[in-house]
Amino acid sequence: MVEINATLSTVELMKLAGDNHQKKIELTDAERDQLFELLKEHGRAELEHGEELEIDSVRLIRRVTGSVGIYFA
């Protein structure tokens, strides 16, 4: 069982998201929603407008409008 909480770093959260996307781990819908919400919160707090962070197959992007998106390769 994977524990998802706000104390995890952005990189750790992104690795969890990538592992889930590649079916290395399985998350419930609630866990996945929590993971994505935490990633978006971290993106708003840590990234400047127009900046992005890429870890493995996951990209966290803060658009110039301020919205945050999560993308998988």
C-alpha cells in the first residue's frame, strides 16, 4: 500500500504518478485524485508561470495563466 501525503516532495509524488501510469503500482481512484491534487498544489507553490518540471515520463507544467497540468509521455 502506498501512502500519499503532503509531506512527500514533488519529485516523490511525480515518481508515484509515473509508476501508477506505467502500472508498476495500483492506486484507488481516491488515492489517484489525492496524488494529482497534491501535485497541482506543489506545482502552484514551486513553479513560476511558464515553468515545467519533468521526471521520468511525467511533466508538471504551470502555464502562463497560472493553471497547473500533469502530462504523461
